[in-house]
Amino acid sequence: MGFWSVLTYAHKLAEQRIKPGETVIDATAGTGADTLALTRMVGPKGNVYSFDIQQEALERTRSRLIEADVPADQVQLLLLSHDQLQEALPIASHGRIGAVLFNLGYLPGGDPTVITQPDSTIRALDQAFDLLRPGGLLCVTVYPGHPGGELEAAKVDDWFSQLRPEAGQAISYRMLNRRSAPYVLAAEKKHITQK
Amino acid sequence: MGFWSVLTYAHKLAEQRIKPGETVIDATAGTGADTLALTRMVGPKGNVYSFDIQQEALERTRSRLIEADVPADQVQLLLLSHDQLQEALPIASHGRIGAVLFNLGYLPGGDPTVITQPDSTIRALDQAFDLLRPGGLLCVTVYPGHPGGELEAAKVDDWFSQLRPEAGQAISYRMLNRRSAPYVLAAEKKHITQK
């Protein structure tokens, strides 16, 4: 049967935790696969905020949503960096977000020199975790295989490894015998945080 | 809800793959938790071979099975090392085993100086993987926290990382922000192996 792919694994983690009607975030829209999956998890009364710094990514995401008949007002497509989550989300939603998903690296089929950068990614993780409700999920798919990817992966590994156990639980899910394969890092916010 | 514990994760991997009526192995009986779980997965027509080098572990396993009303003839308790799997299993079962589970380290509540050793553990992994049927599961829970555990963990990590992709898929599942916590390494044998 094979083990779950990292994409399947990330979506399983999300669908087990996201509640219908809540607000969630795709921090890196890319081709829109996560954004579309998130609209189904939150259902018709939920909202998805979807970020990307490339107009091309937002267009591809928009097309994918239209093809799937997702109502236009259910997703906010924002031409912003993943380290602008906090300023872009309404204050009232802070601490109430059900999940934030990241896919690091570059836009498949896009410009491979436009990649997520370690420093802004780390800022983005801090912001994403702060935005979560208790029990909320931060899930990052890391791509160590492209130039610059390994350094970013190491920094993101450190971020999850250093998460205070009082603030949340952190796990990794990884294919071991495929060099440079993407892997999943995830954190669940504690119900009572002492951060 | 929290993430699955490593014990739960290992059992989920096993129950998704083990078929009723087949033969499986607990390579390190310990307190018998895996052996008991395996008897339920293979059902009344299946068989479990359970290995441990400590009589105390086999006694504890036997007590646990009796308490749970497992028929005595369903489990073979063998006072042998995990690197004697191949010689202990009937030749006819070689290449037909559904799963082999390992829990490394020492017997909880037993003598903490009696620990699994890297060299025999690596031999045991080679044997276990050879015994599997196509689609069969090798699942190892690694304990890096005790003296000697870290070295063994590194060697077992290497074994899984070096598994040829043509022979099988290998994954890890790990808590990241609990220092020295146990973690799971697992491999699924390919349906067509070219080993």
C-alpha cells in the first residue's frame, strides 16, 4: 500500500483538526492545492486566507478555485509575503486561527530563483503560531533539495525542535531513503499555553 | 487532540498492513504490549513469534496474554535474541511474514544494563527485512535516551536511510521538541524487490 506521501500526511493532520466554519491560512499559495483542500475542510461557512508574493501563483490558485466551484468570497487571495500574516489578518481573528499551512521552496513551473528565505520564513512561523487557537495546527512542508533549501530546512528544523513543550507539541514525518525528498514538520498549540 | 504517540503510530502502521491469519513477529517481547496487539491484528487464525533474551520479559508477556485470554498456541515465546529470527522461523515462513516489530533499549522495570546492542540489532534488521513478504512492515521504536541508546539510534537511522528505494520505502515519525523521546522508523517491502 505504501506509506502516505508528505502531501497526504499534511492534509490528514489538517483535516483531523480543522473545524467547519473556522478561519485558516495557506501561507504559501503556490499552485493552490492547499488552498483548495482548506476550503473543503472549513466548509461553506469557513474562510481561507491565502498568501503569495507572486501574482502568477495567485492567478493559478484563483483558476483552480474557479474550476472547483469554490465561491469567490470564501478565499482572500493576498499578494503578500508569508511574514505579513499578522498585519493582514483582522485583529479579531488573532488567536482564533484553526491551521496555517506552508509549502516552502519555489513555485512549481515558475521562476526557480524566487524561493522562500530562511529569515522571513522563521518570522512567518512565529507569526503563524501566535495566530493559532489552542489546538490549532502549524504544518510546514520543507524542501531541502533545491539550492538554498537545505539551509532553510535546517533553520525550520531548529524552530520546531526549540518549540517550548509548554507551548506546543512538534513532530516530523519524513521519507528516509529518498535523498532530498520533502518532509513535514508540524506543531499543535497547547490548549493552555504559558508562552 | 495531540499528535499520535510513537506507540500508537507504530500500531497504526501495523494494523493497516497486517492481514488476518498471517504470521508476524515481535522481535523484542519486553512487557508484551506489542505481542498482545499483534495477536489481535492477525486474529485467531494467525500466529505471533515473540523473542526476548530475558526470561523475565517472556514471563511478563505470558501473563499479559493469559489475562487477555489469548489462546496459548497462538504465540510462540522464544528465549532467543532478535538476531536469531531467521534460524528460529520455519523455512516455509521466510518471505511470508506480514510484519516484524522492534522496541529497542531495555526492559521497563527490568535490569537497565541489559540493553539491545547496535551490532546485533543491525543483524536483526537485515534478517527481519528478508523474512517479510512483499508489502510487509518492519517497524522499530528507537530509544535514544539511555546510555548507549544514542549510538544504537544512529546506526539504526543509517540502516533505514540506506535501504535501497528498489527494496522498500522508509519513513520516520518523531516528536521534535522532547529531548531523547523515542521515535519510530519503519520500512515497507516493495512488491517487486530487486535486492
